[in-house]
Amino acid sequence: QVQLVESGGGLVQAGDSLRLSCVVSGRTVSMYAMGWFRQAPGKERVFVAGMSWTGRSTYYADSVKGRFTISRDGDKNTMYLQMNSLKPEDTAVYYCALRALRFSTIETSESHYDHWGQGTQVSVSS
């Protein structure tokens, strides 16, 4: 059984940083593409960042490019989202996701991801 457990969300002020973690069990993260998505109140869930299975390719939404960094630790089987220079518009529930296909590439559509975390709330005050 594949399980993704997130942590690291919270309430911060604009300009602060947070690091989200997503511990994966049942899959080896270094064999699958992974992604982070977010859903703001009243809006659809959208892609934030992704990493290919090799770890050598990453892709970011324009809204977070240069501020957020996706990474993983194979030894801990954990994926991360480092968020710097946070803005109030970054307020959302953040979800980690893993593709079911091994040796997969980055996809920005959530339909390509089969395994999801429970979500963690990030709130940024102005």
C-alpha cells in the first residue's frame, strides 16, 4: 500500500520561508516522478512543482519560479518543497503526489498522479 504523509505547513508572514515534507511508504521515490500541487479556497487544485524520476529535471509554475524548490532524499524516501519569499497568494492546502508509472517524467496535470498526500495548510499573512 502506498502512503504519502505530509508535514511542515503553518501560518507565516509574507517574506518568510517554510519547508514541506512528504514521507513516502510503499514506493521508492527515486523511481517515480513526483509533484506538488496546491488548492486555494474556492479554487481548483493546481500544479506547483515537479521532478522527474531521475531527479535531474524539475519544473515550476510561473507563480513560484525562483522562490520554491522541489527536492527529494532517497535515503529517507521523502520529498520536499522549500518555499521562500512567501506571499499571501501562496495561501492554500498543499498536496504532494507521486506518479504510479516507474521511470516517469514530469506531468503538470493531476490526472497523471495516482498517489496523494492528505494535504497540509499553508497560510501567509500580509
